[in-house]
Amino acid sequence: MGFKVDIAYTQLTLGEDIITGVATSIGDPGVDTNVASEKAVRDSLNALPSRWSAVAAFTRVSNSTFTVTDNAENQTIFIKGRWLKYRETGGTWRYGMVILYAAGTVTLDGHPLTTLDDDEMEYGDLGVGGTITFVIPGNAVVADPASFVYYWQKAGAFIIRSTWKVDAAPTGSTILGNVEVNGADIHASEIIISSTTEVSSGVDIQVGNYDIQFGETLAVTFSQVGSTVPGGNATTVTVSYVIP
């Protein structure tokens, strides 16, 4: 079956000239359900592809790991930086990102993959999320506490991860930090920085605090700084987010 096509032979006389032609039109085929309507075809052509795709099969191992079949397709899907969302059947989506894939085991950071959120999973196009980096000069952190604020000018999103690195190992006290949305801590525990090794937040997300809307504040905060930080050694904090 196909489109309904109307064809008509037309003759037009203009003075002594005769103009002939064939007029055609594509219209709604009526009650024939085997033929798509013109509107349906237009709608299908204009439809945008989904930014999220279902994970066919996975098995939860812990709050931060799950397994999939180790094949070429999954090796392509679960690359570092891939955005994820997961939930109980028909429940509220939780968000995270892949940080490691090894022999069918996927490690994630973000909201914990709890036993209440492991019924359904989808992976997102790489463009559904991004990062914001704060580079904080050491001499800017002069007292406890200290906050460095970014005013959110994007669509509503979920803050799912932060990574922290200092240029020089702190002496004396360690560095303690967090990320806040509108003054509420995203991470349940302070990030502890005691060396130059990069530290990530893992799956330490407080579900009631990690969504952010246009015009709200995103802040990097310090509740304790090591003695080398005021001396000029910068702290770099990268915050990862997903726009559903």
C-alpha cells in the first residue's frame, strides 16, 4: 500500500495559447488503515531521536558497580564519561556516569545504584551532560569556611559528581570540601584531600539536594583548609552534571 494520489488533467486557455498540464496532490487516504496519513508521515520525519537508550540487561553488584555481557557492543556503550540513569520500575530516575569498564563490570559515580533503583537502566548520548571547572587560587582561601559561587544559567539538571585536586599536598590539617546547591550539601560526607592525588565524590549523593534549576546557585565550599593552600597552591574542582 502507499499514499493516496489524486491526478487530474488540466487545460487552461489564455487568449490563443492553450496550456495543458497534470495536477497531482497527496492527501489523507481516508479509512484505509494500512496507509499512513500525510500528517503521520510528516510527524515521523520531524520526530527527534531519543537521547536515552535502554540497557537491555544488567545485574547490580553494589551501589557503584553492575555487570553486563562483555561484548563489542557494551564495550562501546559503557565508555568512561557515559551518562546513566536507573530506577525501580516506573519510579524516579537516579543519575550517574561511567568511570570504568573492565571485562563486563561497570563502575559508576553519582547517585548510588541501590537495590531500590536497579530495575531499569538507560544510557544517554554524550551530549546530555557536561562539566564545570572551578580553579581556586590558594591565596583565595584565607578563612574557614569559604565558598565560591556559580550562578546556574542552564536548563534544569542534576549534579552527580565532583573531583578535587590540589597542586601541592596540604600540610597541617587536611582540606575538607563539598559542593552545594542553594546552600545545601550535595555530598553526605565532606571530600577529604590529604595529598595531590585526585579525589572523586564516588556515589555519595544526597538525592534531595542534587537537582539544580536555572538561576540557582552552585557553590564549591571549604570547611577546612591545609596550611599550604593559602600559600598559593591552587585547588581544581570539576563538577559533572546531567540535563535529563
